[in-house]
Amino acid sequence: MTDVISPPAISAAGSPSAPPYDPRLTNDDLAPLKDQRWGSYNIFAFWMSDVHSVGGYVTAGSLFALGLASWQVLVSLLAGITIVYFFCNLVAKPSQMTGVPYPVICRSVFGVLGANIPAIIRGLIAVAWYGIQTFLASAALDVVLIKLFPALAPYAVVEDYGFAGLSALGWVSFLTLWVLQACVFWRGMESIRRFIDFCGPAVYVVMFLLCGYLISKAGWSAIDLNLGTVTHTGLDALPVMLGAIALVVSYFSGPMLNFGDFSRYGRSFAAVKRGNFLGLPVNFLVFSLLVVITASLTLPVYGELITDPVETVARIDSTFAIVLGALTFAIATIGINIVANFISPAFDFSNVSPQRISWRAGGMIAAVGSVLITPWNLYNNPDVIHYTLETLGAFIGPLFGILIADYYLVRKQQVIVDDLFTMSEKGAYWYRKGYNPAAVIATVVGAAVAMIPVLFNDAPGMHTTAQYSWFIGCGLGFAVYHLLATRTRLAVRVPENHSPTEKVA
């Protein structure tokens, strides 16, 4: 059981009342929650929204085209998602028990000021992916608009009607979804919870309908779990399977790192674990099977393998079906975007200057930044996508490993909540001028080493090694931090002689 020093009384508005928290570290959004109401279904729905997107569909389908037998792919999927499940439970506990978001719990590791380092790293990564996911959803909306209004088709051609690399119609779709996401976000976490409770199940309904339609066209005998020719057998398949496992973990590394932003709302840690089990191993396996069955049926029905669900529904000879399918996938992508790439930078940027940047302001900073980076230009370059994914793992891995090492091994699951919000030099998390040198050094070492195979991808063996950038960064961050925090002059002083009380969830 986690020990936490009880937080001060929280007013109905969510603000700490006594003892006073330092305003440089506090606002209503960052303070410990008074009410934690999310149950297992809410966490389950969170993961459904995170998985059920165009990106999730293509990622799962791509694993079945690696030249492995179907059972090998399923083993890889289960292994990868089980690792994600286990790690999500580890990162969920400190935030659920204390009621604080990811950047605030990081203060116990990096220092009350040093926590801005992981917050900014995660926030900037989320901004890039927020833009990319919005672009993917807008592509689905383009399909709907052209189907309903064929006269708009010329405006979808970048060469004729384009600006900054995006067509005029693309700009309309992108900005429309950009505004819709901002509106959902602006209404607060309860509205977001209701939205994601709807998104995940909605995609299942459409995917089952799409699958049923394709079966009616091709017949049950056309289903083939091998999307490509099996080219890897025996021990030769092992490296490919390990690469698939790494891909699954890397795909979820972003939301896995800041999962505390959501687990803090869980009514109990047991409820969070149940939601994780349903939303990760169970949901991901069912979703993956549905993906491969649907994709395999596109071959006999359309004469080619289609792994993009939006393109699949666009081939249907029914305007209603196309509109329903494309809109559903657009809504689902909005769901993953909000939970994975909007909420995280909202808390992260707010943590930098709580009195100047509210949670909503932090989210809008991320939204504006997502337009300025012109994400369609990033996504349209496969080399950039490949580089971005591996860089993401290289930087997120150490942050994850350091948090886990500190909370479970160094501090033995004890958190003094009051000291997360004080600038006093006597506070447990002041370290050296608000920064923990051990955590900073471990982050630099872990990220720098993990980036070597990413930067020198053409060197012998580096291309394969780069796939494991998250694991390399995580392992090094974990090991280096634990060594520095326990066996050197940078050792962390764990407060003693406290009488911690268990926080009532």
C-alpha cells in the first residue's frame, strides 16, 4: 500500500485552503483532487479511444504484414500490450494515490522546479502528435465532404488550391476539427470523460458493420489472418517478433508516460487496474483481430490489400455508409488526440507557470503550436515519421525509468503531498535549488545513448537497434538514476520520522 502524507483540505473549487501552497507551484488544476470518481469503465473507455483510431488500425494491421505467421503476430501483440499494461499500472499508482497529475508527481523525482524538464519534453512531443492526429482525422472528413459535394474535389488538389503544403479543402477540414477538439477540451474533464466513453464503443460498432459488409461480399472462407506471405520461420522469426513487441510499446509510450494525468481521477487503484486490463490486453487483442479480418477481406472484395479504414469505407458504394464510417473514424481520432495529445501538454505547460498558464491555456498553447508545425508536411515524409517515433522513445524512455526507480525503489512508495507544492528549502523535493541533479543526469545519459542508433541509423546494426530506443532509454535512465540516488554524493535524502496516513481514495 502506498504511503502518502495527507494533502491539505481542498475547497469545493479544488483549491488548497490550508496550509497554503506556494502560488508558483499551484493552481486549481494542479492541486490534489478532492473527488476521484472514475471507475473501471472510464479507464477502459480511455484505452478504447487511444487504440481505436486510424493510426491504431494501421499499426495493428502492419504487424500482420511483417512476414510472420498469424500466431506469431498474436503472441507479439499480446507480449507488447502486456508490457504496456504492466508499466501503466506502475506509473498510475503514484498519481492515483496522491490525486495529482504527471508533471506534479514528477516534482518528487526531479525537484519542484526540475519537474519542468520532463513536462516540457512530453508537452512538445504531444504538440507534434496532436497536429498529426488532427491531420489524419481531417483526411477522413475530406472523404465525407467530397462524397457529399463532388464539386469540392478540385479544391482537394494541393497543386491547384494549396497553401503551406495543404489543400484548400484540407485547411477547411483541419481547422474545423481543430475548433471542435478545442471546444470539447474547453468544457473540462467531465465533458472529455463523456466524449471518450462514447468514442471507443462507436468505432467497434462501425468496424463490426464494416466487417459484416465485407464478409457478405467475399464470404467467410475469404478470411485470412496472414496478410502477407510468411517469410520468417523458426529462430529467424524471433528478431522480427521482438521488433513487433517494441513497436507496440513505442506506440503507447506517450500516453503510458503521462497516464497519471488520468489515473488521478480513479476512485481506487483497483478500479484503474481493472480498466487497464480490459482496455489493454483484452481490447487490443479483439481490436487487432477485427483489423486483420477486415483488412484481409479487402483483397477479394477490392482486388488489393487496404490497411487504411478510411480508404476502405470510401470504396463502399453507399453514400450513407461512407459518411457514417468516415465520420466515426474522424471522431475516434479526435478522441485519441484529446486524451493522448491535448490533456498532457495542458498539464505540462500549466506546470511551468501555474498562475499565468491555466490548464485550458496550456491546452490552447499546444493547439496553436500544432498548426504552426504544419503536421501534414511531417506526416507526408516517411523518413520524418520514422525518425520522430524513435526520437520519441529515446526521450520518453528515460523519463519513465527514472520515475519508476524513484517511486518504487528509492522512496518505497512514500510521497509527501504538501512538499510537492512548497518552495521551502526544507521541503523534501527542493534538492539543489529546486532541481534533483541525479534525475537530470540520468535523463541526459539515457536519452543521449538511446539517440545514438537513431542518429547513426545507417551504421551496421543501428537500424535494428533504433527500434528499441524506448527500452534503451528506459533501462539506462532507471539504472543510472538508482545508482546516483542511492550510492553517490547525489544520493536522495528520504525523509524519516513521518507518520504518513493512507490517503482515502
